Amino acid sequence: MAKESFAEKVYRITKQIPKGKVASYKDIAHQLNCKAYRAVGSALNKNPHAPIVPCHRVINSNGQLGGFALGLKQKIKMLKKEGINMENDKIDLVKFGHKWS
């Protein structure tokens, strides 16, 4: 069996973020036992599986949006559709943050 690539691992973890919740690039890196936050973002920027892999639900650890291949307006629109609202250009991670068990 072929070894899972870093990007495939990122996609597998990202798929676990439920609708109405967000996680940070840092959260995903920690799930992978690494600190490659930028590499997580790079993998998600090339995500060929959207929206099955919901990369729009991944944000910066300070609650700011981070990037999005389709543009930040589209990311905001998708998050709002799932009930995630921004205040002062940030998402409340206490309220909307996904916690892995």
C-alpha cells in the first residue's frame, strides 16, 4: 500500500472539521504531530477535493481568515452559510473552534 503523502494527511484531518466549526492551520499541524503550519496552508491551497475537504473551515490561530484559493469574499460567504460569523474581522475560536477528541 502506498504511503499517505503529507497533503493527503492534511486532507484527511481537515475532513473531520464539522459544518459550523473551524480549526486553525496550527491545529491541523498538531494533529499531524508537527509544526508545519505553512505547509498545511500550502496543501490546502492546492486542495483538489473541495468542498469534500472543507478547506474554507481552516483559519489562522488568532481567528483571522488566513488565505483561500477562491478569495476571502468567497470564504466568508461559505462560512456565513454554515452559521459562522466574524466580529472585528475575526472568528471566535471559543465559540466556533473544533476540538478533536
